[in-house]
Amino acid sequence: MVSDPLKKYDCCANADGSSCIILAAEEIAKDITDIPIWIAGLGAATDSMTISGRASVTGLKCAQQAAEQAYEMAGVGPGDIDVAEVHDCFTIAELMAY
């Protein structure tokens, strides 16, 4: 137990990671891959780093705001999405983002 209800494997040790995305114009994307993935919408929002500074401790308002921006830009809604990948280094934060 780290802090009820979080156990050792619910918490990520401080670590640096990386990921990469290559953004390219359509004509270039078609030259470098057979199956390009098009970005239809995106959103970004932030909130207080401290839980005590947030309006809710059971959700992430910034995740909701970013999702609303992305849906609007893409012209879709939650019912149009088949797969979503959400990541956070703590299981509880990932659940809050859902």
C-alpha cells in the first residue's frame, strides 16, 4: 500500500519517457506510409497541479475541456469514437481522465 487505495503498481516511479509523432503535409505523408493517420481534431487544457486547488477530486475538468475542443474541431461526438488511448502514470489519474 502506498496511499489507500493506491498500491505499488498503481504508481509510476519518477521517470522520463518519450514518444514521437511525425507530422507531415498530405503529399509527404502519402510518400512515407501506405496508411497515413489524419488528425481531425485536438484540444488542450490544464488545471491546478495540486488536488486541493481543483474544483473536483474525482475527475479532471481539463480532460473534459480538451475533449470538447477536439470533438468540436473534428465535428464529432463521444458516440463517434471507437477507440481512445488515455495515459497517465498513475492508475487513479487515468480513471479520473475517463
